[in-house]
Amino acid sequence: MEHFLNKVKNALQKGLPGMDAQYKMAPVNRQKTDLESRNTLNYRQSAVIILFCCDENNHIYIPLIVRKTYKGAHSGQVSFPGGKFEEQDESLENTALRECFEEIGINAIEILGPLTELYIPVSGFKVQPYVAFCNTPNPLLTPQEREVESLLKLKVTDLLKDEIVKEGSVKLSSHTKMTVPYFEVENHQVWGATAMMLNELKHLLK
């Protein structure tokens, strides 16, 4: 784990793959929004955490949450632990840490660094992803009952495989479907903003 984390830290310091990597996993009809124009948009700040954990077999994995079904833009989707910025957080990094504890019960965390921020037009959020690792070996993940339907564990070795990337139809509403690229994780489609952030991480690790 220590060797892997040192490689991640070094990669983060050298510079990020950025939007080019993100948009390789973007829905076909999504237009690029550059960093400068994002600052003029009416957005809500939020943060997510991409957390490296080590399981009982010393496999490094990233926890993902399957959100419950609700009346909202991201109902039932797979995402990283995260949420909107609140004043008491004082920083987006603290938002990511708070949400991680609330949604999966993990707070023994060290932040390694940020990835490229991403604007989500459908919900009006600008998301700051943070890469981090869990200091507790084989941590107990506790999904929040109110928001989390289930948890997935994406092994880093699987993330780096080409065959994890597929293309198919996703349901946007009862009457609307869209063809998108996605990561297949435990028979779930990880697409949209989560896939875009995950792909930047994949490029970084490679």
C-alpha cells in the first residue's frame, strides 16, 4: 500500500490529466465547459472523495455508493461519497471528509490531493474531487440508511483494465434513455460525472 500511495502522490504532483481524460467518458451529447467559463456559471459547490482502501486480502479498492431512488437528477446512480458544501465545513476538503463519514462511516482518512473540478449541468453542481486513502486496514463500511442503497468495491487492478469500459443505454426517466460510455462495476453502470472523474484517476494511475 505504501509503495502505491507514494506513486499516487508523485503522479498528483506532476500534473493532472484534466478535462481531456474526463471527457473520454462523457455522454455523447455533453458539451465541454472550460475552467474559465465555469466561474461565471450559477453553480453550487460540492465535493466528493475517491478513497483508496485495503481489504482483508491486501487488495486496494475504491468504495462507490449506489444512491437510493428519489425525485432528483442522480436517483439510483453510482457515485463517490460526497455532497454539497455547507458553511460549517469551511472548505471543500472538509465537505468531502464529512460526507465520507456520513455516507459510508469512514473518518480515518488522509487526503492526497485534488483532481480536476467538474461541472454537472443537470444538477447545477461544481464538484471538486479529492483523492485520499483510509488509514484503517480492511475498514468496516457502513452505508447511510437514508441516502445509500448499497456499496460497491472497485478494485484498482480492475479499474486499470480496458475491458471495464463499455457503452450502452442508461435510463434517465420513465420515457428517456441515452447511450453512454460507462465502467462496469459489480454489474452496475458507472457513468456520467462519476465515470468522468474516475477516468481522470485511471489516466493518472497509468
